[in-house]
Amino acid sequence: MKYLGIDYGLKNVGIAISDEGGKMAFPKVVLDNDENLFSKIKQICEEEKVGGIVIGESLNFKGELNPIMKQIISFKEKLEKETTLPTYFQKELFTSAEAERTQGQNLRNIRKGERKEKTVSLKKNDASAAALILRSYLDATMGDS
């Protein structure tokens, strides 16, 4: 069964897809967080024949819920209604920073004249962060075998 991973943000939502066996996770796309978000996610779920959705649970350094979690919980509830798919939370911490590191990027050093490239790189990081969230879930539930 395939899973869809989500890194939820106020502006952008990173999307990742697992393989059929639930062993690997791949960045897929970054969607704008707008009025078309749910229909786009539903379309991806149908096209990819997704059986479950995993959303990053945003925590602070103390392991407590971040302020954005209220919106993520509301998003999860609406997503379950729209897709009728089981939806799970996976704890996340530093997934965006880890996505940046694994892509070999240091966005803090990008010069001001390269704002477009920085935006594109940040968007790629959202999808990569979604893949890291999904991979964590798959490892925890499916094992590494």
C-alpha cells in the first residue's frame, strides 16, 4: 500500500509518496496552501492509489505542540473527510533543516540577488521534509526490513 506524506505549512505544503511496499519515501511536489489544496491532494491520492496519509506533527524543543498544530489538526480533520483515507500524525523535529542538509544546500548563504533560486530551493525542501516525515512513519510502523 502506498502512503502520502505531508509537511504542512501556512504558505506551502510539501507532498511525498511511498513505494507500494511502504519501504521508501520520495519527494513529489510542493502545493500552494490555497483554496485548491484539498482537491489537489485528493487527486494525487487517487492517481497514486494511496491507502493512507501521514502528516508531520509539529513539536517544539520540549516536545510540546507548536502553535501551528491547531491549524494542522483542523487540516487533518478536513483531509480525512475529503479523502476518506486514514490519516496519521508522525512527530517531526528539524525535518526542514534535515531536508536542506541532505540536499547539500546552505540557503542562509544565498545572496540577495538569488531570491528566486532561494524560493525554489525552499519549496524543494518542503517536499523533501514530507519524505523525511513519511520515512520516519514507515520505519516506525513497517520496520526496516
